[in-house]
Amino acid sequence: MDSTTLPVLERIAAALERLSPPAPSLAGLDAADAFIWHPGLGRLTAVPHVAHVDMGLLQGIDRQRRLLLDNTLHFASGLPANNAMLWGARGMGKSSLVKAAHAQANLVDGQPAAPGKGRLVLVEIQREDLSTLPDLLALLRASPRRFIVFCDDLSFEREDADYKALKSVLDGGIAGRPANVLFYATSNRRHLMPREMIENESSTAINTAEATEEKVSLSDRFGLWIGFHNCAQDTFLAMVRAYAKERHLPITDADLVRQANAWSLGRGGRSGRVAFQFIEDLSAELSAKG
């Protein structure tokens, strides 16, 4: 090797080293109780303040709230708990309930725990990063803290590598799911895949029952399966009244109901999200009037 080749090879090696992803790290884990997983950076980014709705403001989902909160509190206390899938109608509080349950589990004498001192850590993983879930779990396994890994709006358009990676993780593989980790997900779909995809696969399969079973088997791997449904008008108005009371809005109940119903008609539906958006608009309007 001549004297001119060695510097070139060293520069190439240095460039490749810079391009390679950093080794996953748990640095800063004691700084907060919520993080976002960034696999490209090989680390968790702290979220100092989780945008959550108070548990008491989530109306019309009493059964769902009890199921998820009990499961979450059991896990926070070191008891057995299940992975959870929250599925169903849009805007009915699925992701809000996950964040509210996390906040509730970290209360100490009715007050939020000091940053990094909560019993549970919430880790958000993006849908497109699910293929790195095994890496994340291997990282979290080494920590003494307890984690809820949360994926919002989970669904699959095809049986890709992410689909199989998640099935493997939920089963636990030969290593088993880390005892200090649960997986929570929300989806508008009951079985995470479009109905037409399941039907198409069934129609081309030799054994249609087995084909369909394969498509819905991912949902079956969640021990807790909680459905959310469209709300009736009285539930919608209960949501609106709860938000209005929490904000001390200066408006009569009759005017509140009339405007809320008009807003829902304009949006073409009723849900917790629509109720919150109405209250946001109403709060601004009332503040402007002074």
C-alpha cells in the first residue's frame, strides 16, 4: 500500500463511521416521565410536559376508562398486566385515555410526581418506526423503570415487515416480553387492516378460514381489547358541559347546548374531539367579547 492510499482509506472509514447510527442509549432517562423514541438518533427524547386531558373530563367512556386505568395501575404497582388495544370511533378519547391513565399512575398524594420520579414512563413510537421496536425493548429491558410503549393510530395497509415485527414482540419470542414494558396502541380499525384486504386474502387462499385467522391474529395478541363507539347527543353535551365548567365559561346552559348542537351539525358528527374543538372556539369568542 503506497503512502497516498492509506489517508484515503482512513477518510472513507471515518465517513462510514459518521454515517452509521449511534448505539442506542438510555442517557437522560431520569430527567422525565415521557419520551419519544428516535431510532435514527439511537435515543429517547424527553417530553417535559405531556399534552393530556384530565381523566375527569373524559365523558361517555366510563367502562373503557375503568378497564385501562385498572390495567395501568396494576402494572405501575408491579402486578401482572396486559398489552392493550384501544380501537373504534374517531375522536372518542382513545389516545387521550392512554395519556390520562399515565398521568393518573404518576400522581403522588394527588399531585404529579417530580420529573423522572414517576412510577411509569410513557414512550411514544411512530408507526413507521415499528420495525425498530425489538431494539427499543432490548434497550428498555436494561432499565429498572417501568414503561408503556405507545403507538397512536396503528394500522397496516399490507402484511409488511412491521406487521410481523409487532406480532413477534407481542408474543415475546424466546426471550419473552420484558417484564417492565407494556405496549398500548390505538386504532380506528378493529383488526388493524382494511376489511377489503382481509376479504381479498381469504378469496385467494386455499383455506379461507386460515387466511382470515392470520389477518386478525395480531389483534388477538393484545390481552386487553377496548372498543370505543360513536356517542349519542346526551353524551356529547355532557362532554361540552364538562369542558365549559372546567374553563368557567360565562354562558348559560341553554346557549351552550344550542351552540354545541349547531357546531356538531356543521362538523357532521359528535365526538369528544368535536366537543373540545367547539369549546376552543367558544372560549376564544367569549374572551374576545370580554
